[in-house]
Amino acid sequence: MTRLVFAACLVCTASAFGDVAESPVEAWNAGVELYRKGDFTNALGVLRPMMLEKSYGPRAAEIVAKIERERGNAEEAAAAAQIALRAWPDDARANRNFTRAIDGLPEMRKRKRIDAVLKASQGRDPSSIMLEATKSARRLLEETGSYMTNSAERTVALADRYAAEASRLADAWIPVKEAICSAVTNEEQASTIVLQLDGAEAKTRKASSQIGDLDPDAYASVSEAEHDFTRFLKLVIMPPAAIDEDLVAQSNAWQDVVSFNGRPWQQDALDYTREFRRKFPAWAKEYEQRAQSDTNLPPFSAEDQAKVSALSTDLEKLQMGCVGKEADPTDQEKALGIIREIKELLPKESGGGQGQPQSNSQPPPKQDDKNQQNDKDEKPQDGQDQGQDQKQDQDPKQDNQGDEDEKSGEQGEEESKDDQEIEAMLRKAQERNDEHEADKKARMRKAPLPPNERDW
């Protein structure tokens, strides 16, 4: 009796869920019938689970690929068409369907990734994006210098991690290009700058691929990518963040830390000072206007602005005297004091408005000359050991220094012109972004309060 009741329950269950009791041929016929009636949703519900079935799976996959392609689901259509092709590799129709399914798939994936990156970066200006990406590029360069010295299992895990990080870094170029294209009306100029940004993005993606493949040349590609990030950062960086970077570079120059990626720290410090001086007047004026409409911003008086301008002028003169020769540690220490004084005078905006300094922005105590001479090889501040080999390799080239200086001078002039155009376009993009944010805040201030709130 018990067995009969149990059997009856199984029959009832099969009746309620017909697909459980259906044989492959019955399910196939039901799916095809739904497809012919135009009931694609239910047809997919029946045929999709059958795609790996031995007898009817390839035919079910063909129909699923057709439905998904008509619906615009390219990834699902390609996956289904691939199942059919694996079952019938020599079938002309299966080959045609697969080719049709994957047509335009790379472009679709690229567009999807770009849309996701732009959505994630919405509201951020090119300066903050480049600052964050540049710091990440520096860390990546430090870490990829020795990750292959680990055990095989650890090396593979690190390669996957660093390749993913390099891929995210490559995505940082996307919103910068978008900002330029939306801000610049001169199409010829925009195409020139976008071409350079495309090249920088391609280098970063090449580095990602090489890291994942454990290619020994990956480090050189990461090095090139880091140079690109630093170059463009100097073009877009705003005064508060420029002073933070200036402090890091000048600290490392004072401590005689080995050059990073072939760039002497003292030259980097001078570059950031020049960018600060060039952009400070416009930035200070814009900040003053914001402070008038936003009472939460700390004041920045005309006296403090004049003092900052004078200090930055003295700072540039000091740093120029320290570049290209054996620098006087006393002058470098004076430069550090000026940078700290400028930082104290700049208004401290809440929410990171000044830009976040790097972890090593505060230099360690100055050592005596005797101890410093003994410890020069043991000062890995910022982890810059990789630059030592580059420094040693440069010495045998002194004989041809005259010709190289002449060539580098011509190249420097061309790069300077390019940098000026790039900076102008990026500045326009920054202004457009600031105007958009200001309009949005103005609209928020004018918006009526919710019914449950009162403006007492």
C-alpha cells in the first residue's frame, strides 16, 4: 500500500513539472513548438538546459544562439553557437552561425568595458584620476621587479594579480580621453592628444598581457607605462597635490635616495614646483570664488596667497641650483622647509581637497655625513632599488654626451610644444568638469526641501 502511494506521488510530481518527466525528444519537440509560435522566453527555458544533452544538444544550441542573437545578447549567442560548432566542426552551417555570432563581439566587449569605466569615474576630474593611477603605477613597477623570484606557484598567483592591476591602470586613460573629447572643440588638436593617450593605454595593456604571460620584458613595459602616467600627471596636477608630490620628491632628493625609473628626485621636485607656480594664480582665484559661495570652505586670504607666491618663487630658485650638479644638502633642506611652509598656508579642504600625500611624504631625520656615506646603499625609500642598474649603465655614455645633448634638446623642444597643447586641452577639460560640478551644487542649493524637513 505504501509503495502505491509513493508511486502516485511521483506521478503527480511529474504531471505538475512536465519537464521533469519529459524525455529528450519530447522536450525538444516542445521547445521547437514554442520557438515556432514566437514564445522565445519559454522556448529558451526548455532548450537552454538541453544544450549539453548528447542527442539534441547541438540542435537546441543552434536555436538558442539564433534567439539570443535576435535579442541582442551577443555573449550568450556566441556561447551557444560554439557548442553547436564543437559538435559539428565540419558543418558549414554551424561554422556560418558561429562566425555570425562572434561578429562584432570584441567591439561590443570594449564598448561595454568603456561604459562601465566611465560610469565608475563619473564626477571625478582628470587630475585626481591621474594622481591615483600614477601612484598605482609606481607601486606596480616596484612589485614587478622581483615577483618572478618566488616559487612557481607564488609567481603565477602574483602574475595574475599584477596583470589585473595593470589592466585597471589601462582603464584610467579612458575617462581622461573622454574628458578631453568633450571639452575641446578643435578636432585636430583633440585627435593629436587622443592619439598620444591611446599609445599610453596600449603600452599599459601590453604590460598587463606580458605580466600575465610571465614575459621577462614585462618590467620594461611597466617602466614605460609609469613614465607616461608621470608625464601626464605633471600636466594635469593641481597645486595642492603638486605640493604633496613636491614634498615626496624633495625629501628623497635630500636623503640621496636612488633615482626612480631613471628620473632624479631633484628634477622631479623642480617639475612639481614649476607646475605649482604656473597653476597657482588661477587655482587660488577659483578657490576664492568657491569659498564665497560655500561657507564651509576655510578662507584663503590675499596675504596668504601673496606669501605662497613669493615662497614658491624662492623654492624654484633653490631647486634650480640643486639640479644637474652635486646638490648642497643645506639648500635641499631649506627647500623642504619652504614646501612645508607652503603646505601650512594652503587651505585645508575637507574630503581630501588637498590631495593625499604619499606614505613617505615625511622624510626621516637627516643623518651625519659620515653615517650617510656608509648607508647610501641602504636607503630604499619608496622602494627605488631598480634605478641603480640604470644609473650604472649611464656612465660609459659620457663620451657622446655632446651629440646626445644636442639631440635631446631638439626632442625636448618638440615635447615641450606637445606638452603645452596637451596641458591646454586638459585644463579645458578640468574647467568643464568644475563648471559641471558647480552647476550641480547650485541646483542642489535651489532645490526645495522635502516635506518632512524645515528651513528654520
